[in-house]
Amino acid sequence: MDLSKLQAEFVALQNDRSLFNETNLQGRERALDFIRLIAESVQARNPDPGLVALHQQTHGLQHQLEAVNWQLLRRMRSNIQASTSTRSQLRQQFDHFTDYLPHTHHQTHLGYDGLDILISGLFEVEPPPQATNPPSLEMVHYEPTPARAILDLVDHVHFTADDLFYDLGSGLGQVAMLVNLLTGVRAKGVEIDAASCTYAQRCADQLGLTTIEFIHLDARQVDYSDGTVFYLFTPFRGAILQSVLDKLATVAQHRPIRVCTYGACTLTVAQQPWLRSMNGNGDHEFKLAIFESH
């Protein structure tokens, strides 16, 4: 590890005033990652004295950057709890943290940005539970959806007050909470991991989101008859995925529904004969795909 390069990078961070712009969450996260790297390095056996000195110098900047984040998150969380921001005002605030272009079709959502850091900080009101191993080979480990893909969903699904949104494989609940906040529609999350499901409901309750329910069940066992919009970020594959899609096909025999996907499951969903693509993204894993029943 080149100490002189680390020192030069730290000096550059100290001089970078953009890190104190509230919307530069991504820049602050990179700076804090660098500071954490220094902290981990000094824990090694017989660390370089210069590295120890550099670590001590980072404390002040770390506290300043964390204070900016804390003030931002506390203010926005308080506004959500008190319902002092309208949905459009909240959306305008979110748009400052992402490069996503509203109302633009066919955008690729690869990786995470500052909006994901913001959403994680807002919705995770306490430390999340440890991830557990999936109970079967066809179930996929939880990963959060890039938040800008959900902005894409909100922009192009055209929700009404009569809709009920389902997130299948809801994990820590961020998708359901974000859709509920930005549209006002009722939302349900389906999650097989009990700890994640309990955690998500607790976070929603603490934020005052009263029209969200998280259901601890295998997705194949849920009654979806009240749902109108369904979202999947490849929570499972193979026979499990097909079994769930067959249940949704039964719902679609009684009312029109829409199915939104992101990730590898899109290619399977696109092959279902009872669905047709609404936005032409059924052949791409990293674009939001929207299908409607027919």
C-alpha cells in the first residue's frame, strides 16, 4: 500500500467542498469507504506509523461527512412520518440523487447510485437482520432493486386509487415502501424469510406507512386475487417462478393485471402466452419490463 498516494487522496478529499452538498450522497459514501479502508489497514499487525497518523487525521472529516448524512436523513424521515411533503415534492427531492431521466423509456438500470444510499438510509430505521441462505436452489439471495428502476415503474405503470401493488420476494421492503410513498396505492410484500418480513413491517410502521402489509409466506401459497400490479426482481427461478406465474395467470382470467420485472426473470415472463409487453423491454435483463395480461 503506497502511503504517499493515500495521503494525497485524503488531502484531495479534505479540499473537495462538493462533499458537503446534501445531494452528493454518492461522493460522501466513496469518501467514507476510503476512510474505512484506512481504519481496516491500521488493524493489521505492525501497521506503518505513517498510516496510523493518517488514520487519526481522518476522524474529523469522517464525523463531518456523517453529520451531513444524519441531518439529511433525519429531516426527510421526519417529513415522511409527519406527511409534511406531498408525493410530488418527495419525488422532486428523490430526483436530485439520481441520474435517472423521468418519463424516458428503455433506460438501463445497472448498478446503484446516490438514490439507493438515500432510500437505504431512510427506510432502514434500525440495523437490518442477517441474511439467511435460500431454502431451495431455485430461490435467489435477496438483492435490492436499483431505486431508479422503481422510479421508472412509477412513471410508466399509471397507477390508480383502485390498484393494489405486490412485490414478490420483498426482502427488506424498500420497493413496496417506495411505491406506496410515491403513488399512495396500497402495497403488499411477499417474503419467505421471517426475519426480513418482520423487519420490513416494523420499518413501514415506524415511518407511519399504514397501507403496507408484509406477508411471510412462500410466494406459491399466497392468494393474489386482490392484486392488480405485480413486481419481481428475480426472487426465484425455474419451477417456482413458473408456478407463481401460473397463479398470476389465474388472477388475470378475472381482471386485467400488469406484471413488472427486472433481472433474469424478465426473459421467462416474456414467454408467457397470456402476457404482452407494454414497453418493449422483455428481451433485456437490466431494463424495467412491463407486461399486461390479455
